[in-house]
Amino acid sequence: MIQNISPKRMDVDFKNRVPNGKDYVIVIEDSNVLIKKFEDETIGFLEIEELQECVKNIETKLMYLFAVDDAHYYLYTGKDKIMPNNKNCLINKRDLFANYNEEYGFIGLTASHINEWFLSNQYCGKCGQNMKADTEQRSMICTVCDLVKYPRLDPVVIVGIHDGDKILLTRAANSDYTRYALVAGFVEVGEALEDAVRREVMEEVGLKVKNITYYGSQPWGLTGGLLAGYFAELDGDSTVKLDLEELSEGTWFTKETMPEVYENEKSLTRTMMYDWYSRQ
């Protein structure tokens, strides 16, 4: 999956570290990430020194993100727009994830997750005053009431429902994403992950499940989520009753009829679909 960038390793521990010109900077504009694109169609991220000419005192407008092996990454938090030029370009973060290797996608999505948290916590949700970035840990602190806000993770369950030699695939309603996927949904307050599996399956496709087994997890910076994947066996009637506000299709497939099957290690959903297919 996208987080598996071995032999490289991402160290997400926060560091109170002074940036230098050879460190990397992630610039995010709406849903786009600024990258360098080379003549051979490979890409890279910009070094801080490459932006020093267009952003005055850029070192004061950076937040530490993480390290990948010995390379350190910072988030650009300044208000000045950094315009693309003939040496770099903006790329949609979903395209970065989908079309380039796991390292670049993982860096871009994780940086985007932190950026969304940073932008959403400029003001205190308790007293309305300004928040500031802590220098000792990854948090935002209210300058008046000392409220502390850490990056938010939204837990999501993904469920591969199977019945003998069949698996249920769905399509989302009212979404630009039209490919087949598995049943998925956010975990509610006070809810265990397995209970979320049962509830989401019943709500979205009207089925009961049993023998719920954990498969794996994945950080998902596109939405700020932490995905937990499960397989579950159908318990009883296989008639699908769709929640049409959430799904446009829910169909049982065998290995022979299953569409869009290919090995893809970036997405937990695709990894689970291929894993079920390969075991039949």
C-alpha cells in the first residue's frame, strides 16, 4: 500500500529543528502539490533554497513535517502565493498518489493531511482567539485559553463482504469516483470498529455479516482518515438493499465475473479486492 515505501522509512516524530536550504519544502495550493518535473518525466519536491528568491524569509514560514530516511520535509505555511514556473508545476494530490511511486504519493498525502489540520485550526474553537504552532510537539495552541489541538484522524472501516465464491462490490452515488469498491464508512462516536462494520453494511446494502476478520490498515491523507480493512462473511439473505443516497450499485461477483481486477498495492480497497481474487 501507499505507506509501504521500503527500503525507505518515514519518521513522523515531530522535531524542533532549524531548516536548511537543502531540506525539502511541500507547497500545497487547494488540492494541489507543487513539484519539480524533469525531462525524463520523473518528479521531485523542491528544496527550500529554490524558493528563497521568491519568498522573503521563507525559513520563518515553515512547519516541520517528517523525515524520509535522512531527508527532512517542511510545510510552507506562508500566505504569499508561490506561482509555478517552467521548472515546476502544480499536480492534484490524487493524481500524485495514483500516477507516481508510493514514496511521492505518501509524502504528498501526508503533508496534505497536516496542512488541512493546520489551516482548520487557525482560531480556537473554544474562545475564538488565535492559535499558534507549538515548537515542542505537533500541535496548535490557543494564545489565550491554552487549548491544544492535535492532528485529527477520522477512522473508517472498509468491508469485503463474501458469500461462498462471491464478493460484493459497490459503486458510489453522486461521486466523481465511478469505479467499483467495497462497502466503507466512518466510525461513529462510542463505536467499536467491528460494530461499525456491522452497522455500515446494514445501512448501505441491507445485509447481515458474521465472522468479521481484520485485514490491515492504511493512513489516508486524501480525507484525513485512518482506514481499517475487514473481511466479513454474509449471514443470511443475500438480497442487496441499497442506500441510494450513498451507493448507485451493489453487485455480487465471482472470480470469473469480477471487474477491474489487477494487482495494486497503493490502495487498501484495491489490495483487499485483489487479495480475495487471488485466493479463489
